[in-house]
Amino acid sequence: MNTSKGVLAEIMLEHGNFNFVKNGDHVLCSITQKIIPIEELKYWNVDLQEVYASPEVALKRFKELNEV
């Protein structure tokens, strides 16, 4: 269990999972810089090591990267 309140976490993203490099209770969206509580982190790109605040942000980033 992660008990670091108000601390920005550093994580290593994997497929279907992530590991803490530095304990914390939130990360920042790679695109919007919105705070994402660790418990709510659902969208990320392993290859780019980016986290996204919502499915809409993830889709927008996917379209940017793939020129869709």
C-alpha cells in the first residue's frame, strides 16, 4: 500500500501494470499536466512511458502519433 500523501510518484510503466521508482500518491498527465491519483491511473503508453488523464487524452495522443 502506498501511503505517501501529496507526493508526486515516479513510476515505470509496463503492459497492464506499473512499478514505483519513487513512492507517491499521484502522477501528472504527460499531455495536460493534470494530477492523476495513483488509484485512478488507467491509461498509459508503455513505449513512450507517458500517462494520460482520460481516454480522450489517450486517444488524442494516439491520433497525433499515428497521423490519424
